[in-house]
Amino acid sequence: DVQMTQSPSSLSASVGDRVTITCQASRDITNYLNWYQQKPGKAPKLLIYDASDLETGVPSRFSGSGYGTDFTFTISSLQPEDIATYYCQQYDNQPPTFGQGTRLEIK
Amino acid sequence: QVHLVESGGGVVQPGGSLRLSCAASGFTFSSYAMHWVRQAPGKGLEWVAFVRYDGSDKYYADSVKGRFTISRDNTKNTLYLQMNSLRPEDTAVYYCAKEYYDYIWGRMDVWGKGTTVTVSS
């Protein structure tokens, strides 16, 4: 299985800050990577697919980049409603695997 | 509006069985592959199973292979997960998720709210 390692595991930032989360795959997954947001007590929501494409309806402050084994997820200006846990997920190999998650809090 | 609603969760003893259902609406269910994903209490997301749009091919996580069966009834717009030989480590919220594609996995673009399964004596 492809192991996905996210960092950091948790993060505290202020409203308006630029926030970056990284995700590293244990082997090359080209751009077969998605990012999901999960707010407390809610289902996950797709934000970014194919490493850098923004899902319809998702605010443009969210973005993704990367290729191969190293990927980055960025919130350009943190908003209070962005409090959530964020997961990367690869789909290059079976089974699809998720990172362990990054919990984002407001400072 | 695209909608997925899971049901069938509950409390079951170790070794028991449970069947989860996921009712789909607002899209052509028979045109898309589907997934089950679970989340143990306080833990991250774990993919469980996948079925192609027509039910012709199915894939499972090693942790559930041989115990769980994914299926679908396209005439009823419903996805199922038959869970047998349940273990305490199967305790989780189970989500069904719509796949963007029909016969391969790519991205889970719509999720249900989940149903809770607790395996305990």
C-alpha cells in the first residue's frame, strides 16, 4: 500500500494567515492526489482533486500543488469557517489511502 | 440536489452481522462507481470498499476482505455493505461516497452523513 504522511498533525493559526500543509507519498503517485476537509461531526468534503484542481464551489483561497511524492495544500487567507481536519488521499494504487489528517485550529 | 443517506448502523456483538444501506438521489446512480469509507472514533479516514457502476467489479481493504461484501441495486438507487464476523475494531462511522468516475476510482465527490456501527459485547 502507498503510505501518505501529512505534516504537521496539528496547526494553530490566526485569521488571515497563510496556512500550508504537506503530504508525502511513499512512492510516485504522479498527480493522483485529492484533498478533503472534514469539519467536526460532519462528513468529509472534496476540496482539491488531481493535486491542483479546485472542486466546483470551493473558495479560491484553497489551492494545491505538487507531483510525484511531495504535495502541498494551502489556504491563502485563513477564515474562521476553515476550522477542520484536512486529509490528503492518493488514488494511484489500490487501495486508495488517506493521510493521517491535519487538525487546523484558530489561534 | 445530490444526496446520499446511510442507514442500518447500530450496536452488534462481536461475530455478528449488519447490513448498511445508502440511498442515493439527485443523480443517475447507475452511472457512477461508489465507495464505503469508515472512521473509527477519534481516528482518520479508512477506505473500505469500492464497486463499479454496474456492480461488475469490487475491491476491498485487506482489513475487511472475506468478511464484508459491497453490492448495489441500480433499480433501487441503493448501495449496500454486508458486514459479517464483526470485530470490535470495526467500530466506526461508515460513510458512503459517490465516485466521480464510472468504472475506476478517482475522487469521492459526494458523501453521506454516515451511520454509526458499534461492535461490543
